[in-house]
Amino acid sequence: MTEMNPATVYSDGDTDTNDTRQRSLESMAAERYSRRQALYRGAGATTMAFMGTSLLAACGEDDGATFGSGITVSAGSNVATSAGRVVTLNGTVEGNASTTTAPAWVQKSGPTVALTGSGTTVSFIAPAVAAATDLIFQFSAKPGFGDIKTAQTTVRVSPAVLGFTAVAHSLADIVAVPEGYSVTVMTRLGDPIAAGVSAYANDGTDGDFDKRIGDHHDALHFFGLSATGTPDRATSTRGLMVQNHENITQTYLHASGPSASPRPLAEALKEIECHGVSIVEYADAGSRKWSYVQGSSFNRRITPNTPMSFHGPAAGSAFLVTAHSPNGTAGRGTINNCANGVTGWNTNLTCEENYAGYFRRDAADDAKRTTAELDSLKRNGITSRTGNYGWSTASSTDDRFTRWNATITGASAAADFRYEPNQYGWVVEIDPYSPASTPRKRTALGRFGHEGAFVRVATGQKLGVYMGDDSRGEYLYKFVSTETWAAADADASDRLAVGDKYLDAGTLYVARFNADGTGAWLPLVYGSVPKRPASGGYSEYTFASQADICVNTRFAADAVGATPMDRPEWTVGNPVTGEIYLTLTNSDNTNRPYNGTNAANPRSYNDPKGASNTAQLGNPNGHIVRLREDGDTTSATTFKWDIYLFGADATDADPTNVNVSGLTVANDFSSPDGLNFSRATNPSGQINPLLWIETDDGALTDRTNCMLLAAIPGHVGDGGKVTITNTNGGTATQDTYVGAKATAANLRRFLVGPQQCEITGIDQTPDGRTLFVGIQHPGENGTYAAPGSHWPYTQDGSTPAATVRPRSALIAITKNDGGVIGL
């Protein structure tokens, strides 16, 4: 048995108060013994030779066994465990058992579990329970002659608890996990995913990235795949891994680093195709031995060059007209894909985040723009004169490259790419089961720096999509579908058509967090959104249509008075309560001076870093907000909120005003980013689900590399009101609402990544026994000549050569005893 303790002794308080004297058990046993001795004496030597030791065993039985049937069976002692643990039942048989009927285990009571194995030994995963619950199992065996013999044992299962020792801070160049867990490196930068493509040389000479795994592994999801190639939500042994490739570490992609501008066409194409999304078949060879299938017909790369179609209010509008799509309905590719979302109909949502920096605008462009256009470009960050990586310089005629120059050069929008930036910043729906399908950009969900798009599907309710805009001082959004969820759509064959139904028509909202712990969803609907007043270097902006609001969503959110937040990143929902969690990664002193806080972003402080005590001002460690919709409905227009956790350096942070959550060195963290609740299909996602927290940190990296934590959170309102005193350049107080304190029981560090990495992307198999995690940009601060990391080549404990280049990769984590991860 695993992690077992004797079950609590049970007493019903029964004492002997009946003075009617029946025969005692002892007297009956004595009489029976006497009868068997007589039988033994009368059997004679011939009979004994035939029966062998069976008769002796039968003499040990006290159950009315038939002559010659004697065996003794045992089901073992009663034991105790907790949800998600592996329980092994060992039965024993003494004596001459039947050779035709094998011993067997059956469950007699308690929540039903699946028994694995046969004969005397079986095992199962302890189920989720809300309180200590007894499961009774019966072991049976048949003697050579006579009746089946049985015995029972009780397994007492308690509610889920974190079942691992916290991983310590680490600056090593490996992925560190708790004792009892193993790491398998899966798809890495450059791994071939098409038949006939060579192995990755990792020396800068490789090409064909439209057939290889991209760089900077980010959000991911495991889509179960049946034997016939259709969706299977229950399988944990075969699936399609859909993963974002957010960005690149440019120096490692070329033999001697990148060339200067004008960029060689081959170099620019390689960099472009390293972005986007990959879809790859994963398979378990047995006992969670994972690998990927290189030549699978489902494998696909979706890059910035892949055809796309636009849907929703902005589709076909003048805002999306380009030389490639004069009618504004088509586009090419997706870029800077960060977090994700998963629909209720087996499709993936990939989100375009920091797209703006990839575009170039020459100085001469400003005079050709209207004031409204210039303000829109500025508000969305499209101000670079070169564009990331200088792709537009690779060719003057090939529009795979010229489209990254948004400068007005033609007589109309249909003659150039002035509005190409408007084709990015969207949520993109992908059908992973249909390799030939065209991804669809869902404009009703707004255009901004989409970090993620958590989809909440609830019976009898409209669909809710919760989205963060990952930039300092930006907002939290929600989209509510016009249509109410119909369960039949879950298994529709035309999955993108279902997306049309739920994602193209509805109401887009932005959040206002009130000072009293309540909040409101403010609709962004044409006709009700006022003009954005002139301020901050922007002129007054008047909206012309719903398409305008969808393209210039940030302006609309400004206009209605949404609450600016500290880099809103991932959103995720508790599968049991429906509560929504939002990571706020951090903020600098410009956005959060001591007197510039609000209740939902209440801290402003200095977190000195390293031996030099370099100042880190504002809210450098970030926090996590959670909210609960009033009425627990997706269409609610009001909610309640609190701050679930505050990031902090536990070693030296002010325990009252900075380390508000009471973190210790076993669970302190900084800059929360990725979030994920365990799936509701296994014990770690039921009753009180595990929450997984990933970090994208720069503030605490003098102490430890980025990390993954496991938490068992409470609920909105389980803490209370506090007053924080901020002393960053002045003194000001800020009231806020906080969750219950962190403890060793509800928050622990589960993983620490290699050097200079970010922990990004997380999902698990439906059974919860494999956890997939993305390791992004290890060694990002190094160069091809002097890499900043050598991972994943260091994961097995070896010491690679000094020039071995690191690679972003996805890992599979399993528990050595086969149990549910984290419990």
C-alpha cells in the first residue's frame, strides 16, 4: 500500500447489557473443534494421504466448510489514505485453492473505483471525497472442493491534500521536481513533425520550420484522440498536443547569430515560421511512457503565413482591408501566441498578445494618417520604426515580408499594408482534429494584447469568455454569447461552425473593480459607449461602429471607466465553483507609484534585488485576483472579488504591507503568469480542485529560477479587509480585500525550471496521472557562442559542451507510483 496508516478504530458503544445467556462463541468453537478431531480420527491413513495438507487447512477454517475444502483467505488490514493516491490491495490464500477459478477482488461499498490488475493483487486511485469515506472491498477464492471463501478490508479515504515535499529554491540548469516524480523531455525546438524531415542539428543550420516544432513553448492543451481519429475526452493514452510558440531567441536560430538589416530572406523566413502554433500527436506506450508521433497525419504547424479567415463584427470592415484581402475578410497567420482557451466543442483558442512590435512604420507615415488613426496606432503600441527582427527588410516584393511594413505607400488601403496591424491582436479558433481547416479570428472578442481566453461552459447558461490584456495598466474583459449553451453542440462534427454560433455574436464587457470588494461588467456596445475624452496625449475619439469598438477595444474600455490593472495575464475558472482567477504579473513604478494604487492593485513598494540592492519599484512581484459572478451566472453584470495571493520575496519582504499572504521560502513566488485548474475528470480537479501557478519572473531570480506551484485555494471572501501602507517615495494607505493566508497545506512549490527560463503552458491527461508543462526560452540572455543554459541536455545530469545551445521544450511529469500528480 502507498502512504497508508491504520484506519481509525470504530466502536458503536455496544456493551453486554442482556442477561439472557446464549451459548458463547468460545463454547461453539470448542464443540466444532471436537467434531473435527473426531472426523480426523475416523478418516484413516488412506484418506489423509489423498487430502494432503488441505484437511489441515480445513481444520483451521471455522466457517462450515465442506469436507476437503479447506483454504484460508485474507484481505489484509484496514488502511487509510487520501484522494488521488494509489491503493494496492493484496489478498492471500493459504491452502489448496481451485486451479480453475482465480482469486478475485470486488468493491462492496463506497464511491465506485476502477480496479486494475487481477488475481490476488489489484490497485486503484483513491476517489475524490468531501469527507472521510470508507470503501469496502471483498477478496474471494475457491478451494479445490467446496464453497468460495471471502474476506473484506476497509480503505478509509480522506479529502485531497498536497502530497509532495516542497521543492527548494534552485539556480541549477535542470527542471527540479519533488522526490517520487520523473520528467520526460518531449517536443523541443526544431524537432521534426513531418515524415522525412531530418533531426534537428541545433547549430543554426536547420530550416523547414513549417514542419518543425517552433520556439518559445507557451500555452498548451491535450486533446484526447480515439483509435478512429475522433475526439475522445476520456482517453489518457493518445492525444493531440496543441501548443503556442510565442516568440524566438534569435541568436540560437542562426549559425553565427542573426545578420544585420537588410535581413537575408532565409533567416527572416526561419524566424517567422518559428512563431505560431504546433499540433502534434502524443502517445503513451504503456505506464505513461510518452513520445510523439513524427509522421502523424494530424501533425501541423500554424505559422504567421498560414491562411486565416475573419468572423464577427469587424470581418469585412474597412479596418481589415489590405493588399492581400481587399474585402477585409481574409488574413495570414497568427503571431506572439501566448495563453489559450479551450471551447466546449473540442476546439482550441490561441491568443495573439504582443503583436504590435513586429510592425514597422516609417517617419513619413505620420503625415499620411488621420488623427484618429495615429491615436489608435499609439494606443495599441504600433510605433516602431524598424519592427521586431527587421523582417520587412528581407524583400521589397515578397509580401510575406513587406506586410510587416505598415507605412502607407499606395493610393488606397487595398494597395498596401497600412491596416495589417489590425489583423492581429485577436483570439483565433483552431480545430486540431481537422488539419486542412482554416483557423478563424473571432473579432467579437475584441482586439488587444490577448494573454488568454478562458471559456466557461455551464448548463443552461450563455457562454462566458474571460480575457486579460497583458500590458501594464490594461484591463480584464468578458464576452457573453447571445446563444445559450446547448449540450448537443459538445460533440458536433463541424466544430468551427459551432464557434460561429457562440463566438461571433454576443456582448463584450470590461471590468470595473470597486473599492468595496464588488465589481461591475461594463458593456462595450456601439451606441452606449461614449466618446473617449481627450487625455494623455490622445485626442477625443468617437466610435463609428461595433467593428470600430472591436478593433479599438482599449479606447472603448478607457471611455467607460474600466479599472487599470497590473498586467492582466492568464484567466482560469474553478471547475467546481465557477470562480474566475486572473494573474497580474507585475507593474513598475510608472504605473503603480505609492499614491497611484487602487483596491484591486493595492501595493507599491521597493523589492531590492541581488547583492547590489538594485531597486525594483512599483508592484514587481505581482498578485492574483479572483472573482465570483453574482448568481454564479456567466451573464451576470456584477461580481465580488478579492486578492487570492500576493507574490513576495519571503526572506526580506515587509510581512505586513508586502508579504500580505504570509509566504515562506517553501512557497514564495514572484510574477504569476500561467494558471490552470486540474481537470474535473480526476480527483485533483474535483470537490476542491488543485490550482497550478506558473511564474514569468525577473524580480526573484537572484534567489531562484522560475517555478510552478500547486495550491488548494479557498473561495472569494475567505479572508477579509486589510489596509496596506505604501512607502515607495511617499506614504499612502490603501484598503483592499484579501484571501486566506497561504500555508504549507494549501500552497507548495512543485517545480523549478532551468536557468533563464519561463514556466509556461500546462495541462494534464484526463486521469491526472501525467502533467504537461512548457519550458520557454532557457538561456535567453546568452548568445550562440556563450549560451545562457544548456537545457534540456542537462536534464539527465550530464555536462554538455560549452557551446551546446538550449532549446525550449515541453515536458511530461509522472508520479513514480502512478498516482495523480500533486496529491
